[in-house]
Amino acid sequence: MDQAQTKRIVLGITGGIAAYKAAELARLLVKRGIEVQVAMTEAATHFITPATMQALTGKPVLLDQWQDANGMAHIQSSRVADAIVIAPATADFIAKLASGLANDLLSTLCLARDCPLLVAPAMNKQMWANSATRRNVRQLAADGVMLLGPASGVQACGEEGMGRMLEAEELAREVAALLQGSDSLNENSLTLALSRRERGQERELAGVKVLITAGPTYEAIDAVRGITNRSSGKMGYAIAQAALEMGAQVTLVSGPTALSKPLGARAVDVTSAAEMLAAVQQNVAQADMFIAVAAVADYRVAQPSAQKIKKSDASLTLELIPNPDILAYVANLPQPPFCVGFAAESEMLREHATAKRIKKNIPLLAANLAQNAIGSDDNELVLFDDAGEHLLPRADKLTLARALLHHIIKLKFNLQI
Ligand code: CTP
């Protein structure tokens, strides 16, 4: 690659345990032909040494604004950079960026930049969920700063949840894609964010908590028999996958299915409608969005037998009693999350779907013809909301899931995240 085409980034490392991943990130970026200038906060040097970073990048690490002769490292480095990438970005550093503070070399460099700023948060799940961090992250997004992650998973503190830094490979891919996306990278990051959006690579649901029910329920008749339905769970799992891709924190409450759980989702396995309701009740207070995709059995057996029922010549009558309506329960909470329902109809789609949306008191209902959907990998959805009807044309379920989430974001979340 000739000198003029070489892309240069400043890799800012702040003081968190995920700093060890920055070494691999630097290595991968250098391998892709990107020139990497590392700048570290003082706290970062407690987690990984400047010597390691210098060895990987071939450049002395910038550590403090007083180290160079004329104190102009911040201007010089940001002037030649095509992008600044902060990985890991601690809650403290995000707060600094959101307030425009410049009290060390790295924050000064960010404030003095004339290039896109990408931030890969890494912190404990409570710190990520804290309202101050949420406010700061929203501020960064409003300032055109690009957020890469975080992801959900096991954390250094032993807890599990949102806040884990993306893996080095993912970050390297994102950074390289961004650098390739524009010939002139010294434009503002909002423009670049828009071009990313056009490429469908945005993380529009960063920090949004999505609760999803999926799959069938199974209502026991006796020890070995039960009532269920033909839902495969594919649509609900596809929505969970799409929401994760968009940066959401996903809790997936699933009835029995043969599918493997999307990586990064918090999964709660249930069997019956009663168990599904209990799982939803436990998780709904945290949710910003509730998407009820499960095909919940409308009835259960009044008195299931603990033992296998023996056959006889006499006829057998099972008394069925109604199950609780989980979606209606959530939609009628005093402060409900944004509720989305699904309806599988076998005829008169528009009439049934419109009536169902009103009866359930929900802003959005996605309807399909059951015979087109069950078990299949693709489908066609019609969305019903206050504005009317919107067709999501036949596509695979993941594509439909992404389109559905984009519709929800347009309806509800544009102004709130
Ligand atoms: N739902 C629910 N709890 C139930 C029944 C349904 O949460 N006990 C949710 C489904 O997940 C779906 C929507 O409600 O989002 C479907 O509405 P519903 O009226 O129950 O649909 P059907 O069961 O198909 O209704 P009907 O049998 O009357 O057509």
C-alpha cells in the first residue's frame, strides 16, 4: 500500500481489565496494514505495559501531554489520524468524553480531533446500566461518536451481563470497514455514521433492553402427554438475534424448541404458559420493549394427572381452563414497555389482526397467515399500527426480524435512544 493510502488510527487505551484485548486489536490492525499510534491513560498502564504496545505497533506510546518537547502531541497526533478508536473505554472515560473534558493526553487528543471517534465500552454491567452512563452514552451518540458494543457475557467480576468489550476480531473488522468506507476520512463522524447506517451496520438498539417470548408452550395432560402447537420458535429467535446485532440486551423466554440460543442472549427456558408468565413477570420491570412471539397455548388441563392415564373403553373428557394472556398482562401494566404482539391467522388476516391489536391494547401487531409460516425459514408479515398497515414482503425470518425492529425504532425509539 502506498504511503498516501495508508490509514492511520490512534488507539486509545483506558484503565480497565479489557485493556489486555487492546494488544490483540493493535496486532490485527497492524496486520491489515493500518498504522497504529497507541495513546494510554495512566490507569491503562496498570493493566498492560506501554512496552507491549510499542513492540506490537513499532511506535513509542503517547502517555502524557508533557512528554514531548513542545506539548503539542495532542494536536499533532489527531491531525494525522483517520480515526481515533478508544478500546477499552471505561465508564469514567466515557463520562469525560460526554462532558468534553481534556485533563489528560488521551481526552485532549479526542477533544482536539478532526476525525471520527469510535468508542468500545467495557465495564461491569451495573456501571453500564447506571443512569449516568446511559445519559453519557446518549450524549456521545448525539455528538456523532460511534459506539462499538458492548456485548453481553461473563465479566471479569464473575457476574454475567451487558458491558463486556467486543472481541478484538470484531473491533478490527469494524474499524477496517469504517476506514474502507470513505476515501476522505477527515470528515465528521456523523457523516460516517450515516454511511454506516446505509450499510446497515449501525447498532441502533445499544443499551435498549428487549424481552422476547418465543416458541410453543406445553401443557401437561399427564406424566407423558401434553397439549402443544406447531410453533418452531424460529421467528422469535430471529428477532432475538437481530436485536442482539443492533446492540440490544436481550432476554429470551422460550418454550420447548429444537433451536440453539442466539449467542449473547439471556435465555430463560420454560415449558408451560404459567411458567412463561412467571418468567416474564420477573423480567418485565427492566424491559424497554416486549415482543410476544410465543404461540402460547390458550388453554391448559384443569387437573393434569401426575401418573400416566391408562386407556379404557370409556370415553375420556379433559376439562380445559383458559391460560393467562401474557401479552395483555404486560400491555396493561401501569408503565408498560413498548409492546409488540404477533398473530397467526388462517383467514381474514386484516380483520382478525386489527381486532386483536385493539383488544390487547398494543401499539403494534405483526400478523401472518399461519399456513405460510409454521416451521418455514421464511415468511411474510403485515404490521398493524396507528398509522395503518405495512407489508414486510416475503424474506427469511432474520431479514424480517431486522425490518420489524427498524419499524419499531421508527415508531418509538428514534427520539429516546
Ligand atoms: N399471547 C400471550 N399469551 C397468551 C396468548 C397469546 O402472550 N396466553 C400473545 C402471543 O405471544 C401473540 C399474541 O398474544 O403475541 C397472539 O394473540 P392471541 O389473541 O392469543 O392469538 P391467538 O392465540 O392466535 O388468538 P386466537 O386463538 O383467538 O386467534
